[in-house]
Amino acid sequence: MQKQSSAEQIQKKSRRAYIIRRIGMWILVLFLLDVMTFGANNRIDITKYTYKTDALSVSFNGFRIVHLTDLHNKVFMENNEALLREIRALNPDIIVMTGDTIDASNHTNVADAVMFMEQIPEIAPTYFVHGNHEHNLPKSVLSGFEEKITNLENVHFLNNECVQIESHTGQTLSLIGLDDLSLQANILKTLADEAPDDFQILLAHEPQYLKDYYAETGVDLVFSGHVHGGQWRIPFTHQGLYGPDQGLFPKYSDGVYTEGDTTMYLSRGLGNSGFPVRLFNHPEIVCVTLETVSGDAS
Ligand SMILES: [Fe+2]
């Protein structure tokens, strides 16, 4: 009888130890997930590329373009100081932004977006287009934002427009900003045909039109966003889980894509929209340096 009860006690103890171990394991898993998620949403990756071309004057050699996208009203430390510090350290010649600066889902904050647009041109001239989220805002909210930023010095809103970017010797390239609502129209072809320079850079929010639309016009470079790297990324691969307008395992989720003579840089972006968590997917700033190689351009 005594033997049986001590056997029962041993069984109870080992069962208790098993339960404690399981609880401890789950706490550890949740802790690691939490740490990774905080990192995945707040630690900014800087991705640097060099684009070699013989189509530009040597005066553009070393010209540095910093690309930001899909901020979605995220703020990196007070007044975005952490984000601004990273951009400043890259010493860009220009900054380009490809939309979804303001979030339209559940954390719209026009004041924060305006504050960022006031701060960023102190680093370099800034050119930006709207994404789908700006167009999902109530019209009065969007026009309020546009009114506040159109008079800012060194901030250029490209609403289906082309501007010329000058090198330090006065050579130029064309920068085209395509509004997200215009993707299905023939506007890009017209803009590219009328652009004054042979070398053309396109800012366009959505990347999935690279083959059938952007490359068809013959632009040299495209900067794009929209996919947030697939929101959750599969570790040790270059594959995102889901992309808007592309579905599961999107073809375009991040990195460099070429189609004909067109190269597209697709950033994972900085923030989140409705679904609040990135996983294995740090916010990203892309920096492209132009490298001119000898060619006809002079
Ligand atoms: Fe977005």
C-alpha cells in the first residue's frame, strides 16, 4: 500500500515537472517571437546596390539615391529620429519615396506624415508619388495633406510628372513619378516619350506591372514598394508569404528584378498597414549608387 502511494507520488512529481517544462518552453518561444517581432518591425536594414551604366555622363558617377517606401505612418523613435539618422548617414543626393506614406487602414496620422515631409528635405531634395493608401483616404484628408506639403522647400510631389535631375556639372536625367491611380492608363508611355533625357528613372508604387507596363516603355530604373516584402518572410529564403494583388508567395516581394533593359529595385518598405506585424522582415531603406562606365554619354 505504502509502495503504491510512493509510486503515485513519483508519477505526480514527474507529471508536474513535465507540465512546468512545457510551460517554460512556451514562454521561451513566445519571448523569442516577441523579440524577433520587435526587431522585425523596428530594426532598419540598409540595402545598398550599385547600378552600372554607360548611358549617363561621368558627372553622375557616385550619385546616390535613397529610396523609402510604405512608411504607413510608422514612427521610428520620437519624431522619427532613428529613421532620419539612418538616411542622413547615407548622404544621399536625392531621396525618392514611392507611396503609402500615410496609412489609410487603422492608424491614419496626417500630422506625423507632414512632420516627416518637413524634416526629410533637410537631408536632400525629396521626390515622391502617392500609393494606393493615399487614394484610400477621404478626399478632404488627402487634399489637406497635399496642401501642407506642396509649399515645402525641396519636396516635389510628382503626380504624373517628369522632372529633370541635374548633376553637379549640369548634366541631366529624367525622373518620372507615376500616380498609383494611373497604372492602367497610357500615361506612363506619354510621360516616357516626352521625357527630355534618354536616361529615365520611374517612381511607381506597385511592382507587379514591371514586365507588361514599365519595361515596355523602356525606362532604365524603377523604384517600387507596395508588397512589404510579403509581410512575413520565410527564413533563409528570399521569399515573402503574401503580396497584395499577387497573392501567396508573390513573384515580386523584394530585391532587384530585370526585364529587358529595365531594372527594378523593390524595397520591403518601412511600415505595416492593417496587419500589424512583420515577421523575419525588417523595415528596409534602399540605397542605389550610380556608377558610370565609359560609353557614348558625355
Ligand atoms: Fe503599403
